[in-house]
Amino acid sequence: SISYSYKIQFSHGKRLSFGLQGSMLNYSQSFNQLDNPNTSDPVFMDNVHILRFNAGGGLFYETNYYYLGLSVPQILENSLNPNSKDDKTLRQYFFTGGYVFYLNRFYKFKPTIMVRYTNGLPAQFDINANLLYRDKLWVGCSYRYTNSLNAYLELLISDNFRMGVAYDYPISEINKVARGSAEIMINYTFL
């Protein structure tokens, strides 16, 4: 995939960003390698090798106090199997927004939300709450609707380097077999 973004800077820290992406998907299924293929099902009769193009785009508006964004990462709903009308990529829509409350000169409180909608499926959302100390230390938690609770800690070591840890605890049916996952994040930005 290839992505391009363009930013328009307005006065008083306001900025509007546009993004476009194009991608190629090389998709294959080798049904003849299955141990017990179901040859009576037409979906499993042929091997599938498909090359598909897709495109996406988004808008993001931000100020010193809030941000709003809308994106569609896959505009085309490509068929992945010519023998099945249900085997295809689904278009998804993402809406995100957040607000920064300046509590004092050292602390900020930043609640955010992300809503995800996929054609034919119920909408999902994430709600996040972050406490920032001097824009260097982030402590936060989030709730993914009917799925998980998360806690995280992030430290901005320099303008280019940040590190973080997170823990994800499932609250859906998967918690019967999984007790959560931990993540470590290291991010370096080359300017």
C-alpha cells in the first residue's frame, strides 16, 4: 500500500489534514492442500489466487482543544472468492473525536471516542480517558464496547522517542480461554 497526506495549517493552532491511500491485495487459498477437503461444497472446489486494488481516504481536523476525524480505509468491497458471494472485504467507516481539558499548567485530561461501523454489522466504539502530566507522561484507560478493558502508560522521552506499556483484559466470551494480553511499545520518529 501507499499513502499520502496533506496538511493545511490555519491560525491559532488549527489544522486540517487529508489522507489518501491505494493498496493491492494478493489473496490466495490453496484448498487442495487441506487434509480432508469437502469436495461437495463449490467454495472448496477451486484454489483461489486473486489480485485486488483498493483505495481509502480520510479527513482530520484538530485544534489545541479538540479533534475530529473521519476515514474509510477500504472504499471498495472486493470479492475474494469467485465461488462465494459472502467472501469479500467489507467497507468500514471510522469516526474519532477527542477534547483536551487543561486542568492546570502541568495536567491535562483528554477523553476520546472512536466509533467503527462496518456495512451489515452493529457499530462498535472505544471510549478512552487519558491523564497527561507535562505532555511527557500519559496514564490512561479505555473500554471497547462488549469486548475489553485496557490500561496503559506512555512516557515521552524526547520529541522523537516514546515508550509505553499496556494491558488488555477481555470482558467478552473470550475471557473463558484468555486472561488478557500485555504490550510493550517503542516508537522512534525520524524527522
